[in-house]
Amino acid sequence: MSCIFCKIAGKEVKSSIVLESGTVMAFDDISPQAPVHVVIIPKEHITSVAGLNGIVQEMFKAAIKVAKAKGVDSSGYRMVMNSGSDAGQAVEHMHFHLIGGRKLVWPPG
């Protein structure tokens, strides 16, 4: 598969893995927008929100663990999921961005 996130999940492409389970992987973003910027993906290639089904719970559980591991669980963090090109989804593999480690502004963009 040519999807970069599938290649990361399959360990064909090196990444800085923060957390991994049988169904979910989290890794540091290569272009961080804050001191903490982690991408959380289902290992299965899922292109749209409609295909997420039960994996969302696993992704949220991973986010809680990642926030704690990165030390932003108490200070706060933002989770972002873009769906579709108009929303800014650059990789057609559903994913969350967990962002924190600094004061975040609202609205985000």
C-alpha cells in the first residue's frame, strides 16, 4: 500500500513511536505545531470517519495514554481530526493529532 501511515504502521518507514497496541499506533509528527504533537492512527487503513466504527474508542484510550506520557494530561491538550480535503486532511488515512505543551488559541483556524 502506498499510504504513508500504513507504511509507518507496518514499520516500513521509520518513525518516533510513542505508543503501539494491536490496533492503534501513535508517533511524533514530523512537522510539529506545538512542543507536543503526536499523530494517532488506526493500524488498519481507514479513509473516512464513516469507517472508524469501534476503533475510535481505542484511539481515545491511546490519546489519554499519550497525553500522560508526554506530560500534558494535567495542563491540557487538543485533539484534532480532519475529514476531507476542505478540512485539511492531507493523508487519506483517518488520524487524530494530539497537540499540547503550550497555550493554544481559539478559534484554531
